[in-house]
Amino acid sequence: MFSSLKYSMFEYDFVAAAPAIEPGNTNPSPRQIYQNRKNFGVNLGSVFVLEKFIHDRFFINDTGAELEAITAQIHGCGESNTKNALETHWTTFISDDDWQWLHSVGVTSVRVPIGYWDVNGGAFTEGTPFASVAAVYKNAWNIYKSHFVEKAGQHNISVLVDLHAVPGGANTGDHSGQKLDSPGFWNSSKYQAVALDCLKFIVEDLRKYDNIAGIQVVNEATYDNPAPSQSKYYKAALHKIRKRDASIPVVISDGWSPGQWAEWVCQGEQQAGGDLGVVVDCHVYRCFDDSDKSKTPDAIIHDLDNTVLQGVDWKADTIVGEYSGVLDGQTWDKFCGDRGGKVQEYLEHQVRLFNTRAAGSYFWTLKFEHGDGGEWGFVPMVNSGAIPRRPTAVKDFPSAELRDQILNAKLQEHSNYWNGANPNESYEHHRFEDGFMMGWNDTAEFAKFDGSTIGRRHAWKNARRAEHARAKGNSGFLWEWDQGFDAGAQAFEEQAGIIQ
């Protein structure tokens, strides 16, 4: 094992991805739509990475993390019984009725956390703490594919494959699979080699599936700036993945600093000479920090505009990999009124911002062993209306005549503004027109697939802008094409009634 790196980490250069769509292609394939659409999603927490507060069945003898819980289970119940219990948990966690309900409320994607010990049936645990219990995970990876990737695909739902737990831990949370005083992953080339071998296997083994939204290479990296260890690992992961799949989105953790990693993507694209196909994962919680606990619910809601992905969306594609409706008890102590109504206001405000600033969002989490999870639970939050459902189809597609009317009006507005701003400039307003048509037509194609819309706007526009430049020549006025594309996409969404 670890043959790919021989326990050492090399410094890799940035490597560009294949274009999100090929030049001249006017009909995106299902795979391209799965990889690029805006995702209304939910996490499937405590399935392959167990967490006690969600599903406590396995946490006997006051254990608190998966490794010690499964070790205790094996000692108390035997290896075979523990293996069978885990497999029952995995195969029964989500039913066909659940998948149908998810599709009916408009869910387009599920984020399914996985531990390195689950990948390829425990094959990557040698030399790690999970080696002693690896046998019980023999069928984990095959079940991940058959009961999650394949089942999701049957309902036009994608899977974000999240390597949630890495050896040594990317942070000290119990979702690393073991109790940790400090995250050991970032200083261990051996452990990073394990993760990279996992990623190599995952990408190769899942290539046959169209409905993979992306591969997440780590979850909730610890904050660091300038974060040399994270940067080195991310570039190595990008290198390993791109050798095997040039187009799959690669998701990195923002380490609680989205601007830092959006800028990292920008710099990487300049060095690589093309789009990296990297998505920055940000988690939005307002219930853990003391600063949030000291605020009222209204103050937290008010501050969202200035604290959630502010100003980073134009630099890189981002997703909100986790969020919830939960506020701390100290926050609620400062509130008198209708708690349910305030939770709804809080979630609706978050969703509006995510739809505007991110390529997708995934609520934490779908199911709890006991009860519905309340403000942590996706089902009650959707059923209460706190999280709006997403329509799964466009009822009436706008006509070509209406498109042309809107284009003419938008082009006139654009031309008048810029000609008035600088009458001596030789603008190239035809680029706005070309961009508008591309934005409208691409958005219409996405809408044909369950009412989808473009989510990875950064990657998609990079591909289409390059196509336009090859056809019409490069120019200092490509920004006019950008403005046209955005105007065309927005106009179609408004006319088709697509919720944004």
C-alpha cells in the first residue's frame, strides 16, 4: 500500500481541468448537467461515518467516536455480528420511498460522507488506527455504490462523494472517526498518501457513473493561513484525480476561510492556464462560536449578508456543504416570540444567499435515529416550509419571440449605458448579444432536466467564454460577453419561473 507516493509528498504544479462543456456542444449530457447544475441538497450524516448525536446505536460502553465504538462492538458482540449490524445500517438507512420523497421536494444531490476505512472494503487501513477493525468494512464500498450512488441515479439525484474522514484527522471532531487531541493528517506524509490512494481508487471506480457531482478530498480542514500543508495536499489530490478524470469537479475545504481559497483557485488557474475544476466547500453554522452565542437571532440573520460568501463567487465556484437551522440556546435566551417563525426566517435568508452566491447547498442532515432532528433535520424543515421546495419541472418554456424581445431591450440598455459612460470608446456590443444567447440557450438546456439550472457558473462561463473568443477573437471587451451571458441566464430563469 501507499505505493503511489512511497510515504513522501511531492510538490505538484496546478493542473487544469477539461472544459465544463466542449466547444460547439449545444446539448449538455446528463453527466455534464450532474457535474455543473445548481444543487439543492442534503447530507446523509452518520451512515458510513458514524456520529453519536445522530445515530447512537453502535456507541456502547460510553464510546464517543467510531473507532472505539466498533472496537467495543467487536469485543462485545463478535466481528461477524458487528459486520452484519453495520451492513444492515447501511442498506436500510434510506428506502425507495425516501428517494422518491427527496426527488419530489426538488433535491438534486446528496452529500454522502465516507471514511477512508470504508473505501474498497477497508483496503486502505494498513498502518492506520482502523487496521484492527477493517474486516467489518469489507462490503462498505460496494454498498455505497449499490445503495447510494445507483439508487440516487435512479431518481435523477447526484452524489457528492465526500472523503469526510482521513487518517489522523483533518480536524479534531469525532467525525474523524477517532478521539483526537490535534489533527495529525496535515503533518503526516504517510497519512496523506493513504488519502491520495483512496482518491485515486474512488475516481477510477466511479467513472462509469454519470451522477457523481464531485469528489471532495477532505472535510473541514483546520484553519491556517497561508496553509502550506493544505495547499500541497490539494495540489497533489488535483494531480492524482486529473490523471484519471479530467472533468470531475474536485471539492476542497475552505478551512473556515472562503476568501483565502477562492483566491488560491484564481492563482492556480493563472498558473495552469485554464479552469481547475475546483469547487470550494464552505460550512455555514451560527451555533458554535461564542460570538454567535452572544447575539440575538435577529442580529445573526442580519449579519448573514456580510458573512456568507461575500465577494468570493466571482473568483471560484463555491458550495455550502453543510448548514442548518440551529442557533445556540444562549441565542434563543435573548429572544421572545415565535421560535418556529424565526427559524423559518433564518433558513429562508440562508437559502436565498446560497442560491445567489453558491453553486449549491447541502443541509445537515437527513435522518436521526431518535426523532426527526428538529432544526438539524431536513425533513421537518422542508415540511414546515422553512426550507422551500424546488420545482422539478418548467411548466412553460419561454418562446423564441419573447427571448428576442428581451434581448433587444437588454442590449439597448447595455449599449446606452456604456456609450453614455464613455462616448469615445469603441465598444464591442455584439459580444453582449452573443453572451446573452449562450446564457439563455444553455440555461434552457439545463431546465429540461428536472428544472435544473447552471450552478458552477465560474467553470461553465470559462468554457463558453473561451469558445466565444476562439470564434470571434480575443479582446479587452470579453467582459461584455460575460454581462450578456449573465443577463441571458437570468432572463430565462425569470421567464421560466425557476426559483433562485
